[in-house]
Amino acid sequence: FVTILCLFVCFATASAQMHVIDSLRAVINSSITAEKKLQAYVLLTGRLGTVSFNETIKIGEQGVALAQAQKDSIALAQLTHYIGSAHYFKGDYEKAATLYYTSLGIFERYNQKKE
């Protein structure tokens, strides 16, 4: 009984995760504002980090391009961090470290501007 219950919970969680991912993809492909699309890119890239490293990198890089166009440093830092995590889990530690430090630098510059 416990095994069946665990399988059911795992399936329900995976199903809910895929529903959220599909919804975020629909937002990105819709004709909403660039700001809302950028939010969806950040959320989607974060969610994909546990599903597909290659997809995380691909979607994250699309989000980075939009973040740069919108001059949104926080979204850029978040996306860079997520892409770095994907590279880390793929075993590309040098690329991951570069992206982590880039992300950290963006966050630090943003915090200095706020003060």
C-alpha cells in the first residue's frame, strides 16, 4: 500500500510540474508584454532545472537575450544562475563557475545601486 501511495504522489507531483511548465511556455509564446514574458522565462528556466539541463540552457539563453534587451539586471542574474546550475549538473564545472560569478557580480552591483 505504501509503495502504491508513493507512486501516486510522485506521479501527481510530476504531472503538476509539467502543467506549470506547459503554462509558462504558453505565456512566453503569447503576445503579452516583454516584462511578463521575461518573468515567465525566469520561472520556466528555474522549473526546467530539475527536468532537463539542456532545455534549461536553451530557454535560459532566450531569457538572457530578453533580459538584456529590457535592461533587467535582476532577471539577467537569475537566468545566468539557473544556466550555471544546469552546466554544473552536466559536469561542465568551468562554465558553471563562470556563470555563477557573473550572476553574483550582477547581484552585487544591483545591491550597491540600491544603497
